[in-house]
Amino acid sequence: MKLLGISGYSGSGKTTLLTQLIPLLKQEGLSVALIKHSHHNMDIDVPGKDSYELRKAGADQVIVACDKRWAMIAETESKPVSLAELAEKFSDVDLVLVEGFKDEPIDKIICHRAATGKNPYVDDKTLAFATDIFLNIPLPLFEINDYQAIKNFILEWYHVK
């Protein structure tokens, strides 16, 4: 299993890019998983549902399952979960795409849009940029909507890495 970050500031197009790339990568035969970072205190459970009530009663981990999917909810208030721990939860996947987590030391493609008003983020694990403007950076640049070219770059990285 390989991890590849799709990082950038809020509003840079990360989710849009990923929703286009995932089906293209799956068409190439890769099994793909995703870890998305949220800066908000999110909750996927709903008050009034049994799973919510059992978690609020003190269960540290809850799995909700049906015939077509399952989800695990784990309380981590005493110790924030690491990206490595999250990735270990996946089984039988070729590629884990990681949205956000820009400070993690994993290979990444940076999304950048001029409309964010920020300078592009770059670190020593940055492989390329998906952007809507020209950047004077000695790394591969892709037009942010050129999904085929970005997919091809990811496939080349996947097979070489």
C-alpha cells in the first residue's frame, strides 16, 4: 500500500480533483482508499441513533454495519490519531490518497488556486503542483483540471516508487 497526499489550502480544489481522479485510477485497476483530514470537530453519528447513544454512554469504539458497508467510530480525545495509524486501518488497497495532512512527511501533489490569495505550499515531499496559474517552481506543473495528465503522473509515481 502506498500513500500519496493531495494537499493545499482550503479552497484550492483538493476534493474536486480527488472526485475526478479516483474513478480514473480505479479504471486503471488500482484499488483506492482515502483519508480526509478535517479541521473541524466532526461527528458522523446522529443523536437519537443507537450507535450514537452507545458511544456517548462510553464505548471507545463503535462499528456500525449493514450488508453493503460499515463504519468505525473511535474516540481519540486522549491521543490524536496519526496518519500512519489511520492508514493501517485499510486492508487490501493499492493506493491511499490523503486529502490534507500537508505537514505529514509523505509524497504529495499540491493543489493551488490563485483565488486563495496565498503563496503555494511546498516542502521536500512535494512532487508536483495542480494549479490554475503558472508557478516559477522547478517541479512538474499540471493545469488543475487536466485530470488525465495528473492521473498519468500518479500512475508513473505509483509504478516507480
